[in-house]
Amino acid sequence: MWAGIGYHYVIDDDGVIYRTEPVEVASAHIWGLTESSLGVCLCGDFTDHPPNAAQLTACHDLLAWFKQTIGKNWQYGGHKDFALPESPTACPGDRWCDWKEEVLPK
């Protein structure tokens, strides 16, 4: 059983960012990386289409803020980029490669 929500931040379809866990708390979003990662969830099903512009902008701005203010050498990616081989996932959707450059900080 997991306590709380499995992400530190959730971005709704209006681009509103909700902090759901303090960054100091390990959240259960990626097996094996919960102690050393930050979880951001965009609400929606992105199997066939990317998130909307408001979500993409909010996510990009949030990740850029992390990079600037926290200063850690973060690795950025979607759930499928970090999933274990024995637990593959389609998250955040089949078209992740089409929109990831819009949200990941440079």
C-alpha cells in the first residue's frame, strides 16, 4: 500500500500545477527511483495525442524552475524512459517522443 499520491506535482488540463508532496518526501512514481527523483504527472490519456498547450507550458516552466532553483543534475524523462525492463509501461503515451522536447529543460 502506498501513502498519498505517487507524484510531487500534478498538472491538470488547464495547466494548473498542484503540489501534492513536498520534494523532500519520496513519492512512489517510479520503482527503484523514488528516493532520488521528483515525480510530475500530467492529467490525461496521451496514447494518441499530446497534452494540450497549457499543460506543456506548465510542465516546461516547472521543470525549468527545478533546474534553476534546485540545481541538482536531474535526469529528465517520461515514465517509460525509467521503467525497469521487467515492468515496461506505455506511459506517458505512444507519442511521447513527439512532445518531450517541448517540456524537458535544455
